[in-house]
Amino acid sequence: MKVTIFGTGYVGLVTGSCLAEVGHEVICVDIDEVKVQGLNRGMIPIYEPGLQPMVKANREAGRLRFTTDAAEAIAHGETLFIAVGTPPDEDGSADLQYVLTVARTIGRHIDRPVVVVNKSTVPVGTADQVRVAIESELTARQVELQFSVASNPEFLKEGDAINDCMRPDRIVIGSDSAEAIDRMRRLYAPFNRNHERIVVMDVRSAELTKYAANAMLATKISFMNEMANIAERVGADIEHVRQGIGSDPRIGWHFIYPGAGYGGSCFPKDVQALARTARQHHYDARLLDAVEAVNESQKEHLFELIQRHYSGSVTGKTFAIWGLAFKPNTDDMRAASSRTLLRQLWAAGATVRAFDPEARTEAAHIFGTRDDLTLCETAADALQGADALVVVTEWKQFRSPDLSTLKSALADAVVFDGRNLCEPAEMEAAGIAYFGIGRGRSL
Ligand code: UGA
């Protein structure tokens, strides 16, 4: 089938590649010429395991193309996906300008019935706005055409996006058009073998489903971080508590890892945007506000532990930081906890030696050159001349550090572990002072 995807960001690129991989003919269109030229030369602007070879293979097979020519792209696709960004406005609501610009572009160029599919994370009611934007362009052109606007939210996780896309646990289709639903079913048939994964619903429910999923996951994390904070005060170990509750299938093992707070481009933005939508509809979403507030203070928790250990003075201290990305297997630092921590350390007069396997370029871009930051090539290099180590992202390579090396490298022999990768008893036995999240009395 012929598919057009607007936006070669994370969602557009992964979705386009996966649709091409199963045999569809895909054109991805973006307004960024440099990016499109790069993509046509095989340069992938993001780090995502498996994406580069998939783009390459499908480009070579002629099933995947990149262009800045919207008219050509619209002439190609019978299904037109909108997968452009919805960054937060100043008040936390999703900024729809890019989505609506694409809608108007579609309205200016379509010349046959199409299905327009919203894949961007958009507030409930956006499909109606997209429909109106397309209609107004058609009216201006004095053209009458049948088209429908469906919602098909994505549930990709960065770092595992190809797998999520190729083997989805559900495919949500929001539409009131039998024809659109049928087309989407055919498009997704290669991903829907063995058992039914497609869930069909009305457009507004599909739009809300996306926010509900992310808000639920963010809620689980903030809940566990709150339990960890209680554990630190009552002298309990949250890791035991986690094992004690995760075995209940109603609670489950996923997303109950306490840590230095959630980051990324989705949870922080989506929780805020949903709360904002609720307020626009005269509902005070107190739980969502609390999820957000707990997370914001959790991002400051590592610094709180550090301050406590150093009795409020870290001036002149050097901290080795392991992990800058908001989670492993990505170079993405949007809303990452590391950013909060580094800002706090610098404000308190400390120096940072940071290592991240993928996010160094991104970090250099965000922080620029400064005397109190060294971006190191290896984890061991970050320890050189450091007083203490802080683990911020749970990259696999940080999981079993050599404790005698740690002890001799760190002048103060102290580790602050924002992802609970180490065992307190082992650290103690190695003569290292250890502070994890929610691991016994530390406050
Ligand atoms: C999230 C959702 O998991 C995807 O299903 C969704 O499609 C995506 O947002 C989106 O809306 O596009 P992502 O932001 O890539 O995916 O990252 P997650 O793996 O969900 O992690 C988010 C944050 O939560 C990370 O900072 C991670 O460290 C933190 N986290 C996760 C915890 O602190 N504890 C946990 O138990 C799990």
C-alpha cells in the first residue's frame, strides 16, 4: 500500500521504516532540507538500535524515500500519517501548530479521497481541528472531496522502538469511518498475525488512550518514588518492597523501579498536557498534578542525598557522573534527570566529569564548553580525579563496576546511585559509602 508520513522525527522515521519493512511503499516528508538530504544519504539523525540498517535496506529496495516536496508526497499516499512534533506550550498544553500546518498542506494538495491518520500525541479533539483545517483549504480551492481523519497513537519506547513497532502489543485505531478502519486494518495486517492486536474505537477515545497509557506509567513511577522517599525515612529498603508488590499480577513488575525521576520527551509533556486538557474542561486533575510534582522533586533527590552527605558543602568537589541520557539505549537528554543534577552541582560550586555511552554529543550541544564540565570517553576516565560517583542512567555497562577500582579511584569513596544498580551490603563490604534511592535510612 502507498503511505505518506509527515515528519521524520522519532515516530515518523520508525513508523515509516517499519511500514516499508513489511512491504508498503513509503514516502517520508519533512520541511528540514538538511535532514532530508542526510536521510537520503543514509544519515540517521537519532540513535535508535536497528533503525539505521532498516532504513538503509528499505531505501535500497526502493520502498522508502525521503523528500521535502509535500505535493509529491501527498500525490503518492492513499494513507497520510501526521507524525510531527507537539512540543509543550508555555502553559503545558500541546502546541498544535505543526500538526495543523500539515493538515492545511494536505488540504491544499489532495485531489482524491484519502485517510489522514494522526500519529502525533495530540489532545482530545485534535482530529476535529485537523478535519476543519483540511476542509477550509478544500473550500478555498472550491474542491469537494471525501476524506476522513483517524487517530492511531503510537506506543513506541525509545531504545526499543523497532521491536515495539514490529511486534506491537496493541494497535489502536480511532475512526468513525468503516472505509478508513478497513484500510488501516489492511495496512497493519502484517503486524497483526497470530492474535488480534487491533483495538477499534471512536477518535476521541483513541486520542485519550495515548495520554491515559503514558499517565498511568508515569503514575506508577511517581508512586514508587514516593514509597522510596518514605522508605528512606522509616528505614526500609524499597527494593524489597518492589519485589514484595510486583509479584501481585494486579500490580505487575513493570514501571515500578524507583529512581532519579522520569524524563524524556513523553511522560513529562504528556502528563502536563493531559492535566491542562482536564482543566480546559473544568476538571481539576489532582492526581496528574501530584504525579508531576513528585517527579519534579525526585529529580532533585540525588542532589539532596549528596548535600546531606557533604553537610551542605560540595564547593570544590569533583563528581563523576555515569549516564546523561534520560534512559539507556538512547542519546536523548530531553527532560533528563542528569540536567537537573548537573545544574544543581554547578550552582553549588562543584565540578563534573561525565560519561554517557551515546549522549556526549548531545550533552556538548546542550551545555557548551565550560570549565566545570569534562565529557569523558569512558566510564573509567570519568572517575579520574573524582571525589564521588553519581549513577544517573542505568546503562548495562554500569551494572557491575569493579568495586576495588571504584574505591581507589574515588577520593571520598562514596557512590550515589540514582537507579539502584548496586547492592548496599556489597558496597559497604568494599568500604564504599553508598546511597541509593529508598534504600534504608538516609534522610
Ligand atoms: C514512553 C512510553 O513508555 C511509551 O509506551 C510511549 O510510546 C512513549 O513514552 C511515547 O509517548 O512516545 P519513553 O519516553 O521512550 O516511552 O521511555 P520509557 O521507557 O517509558 O521511560 C520513561 C522514563 O521513565 C525514563 O526516564 C525512565 O528512566 C523512567 N522509568 C521507567 C523509571 O524511573 N522507572 C521505571 O520503572 C520505568
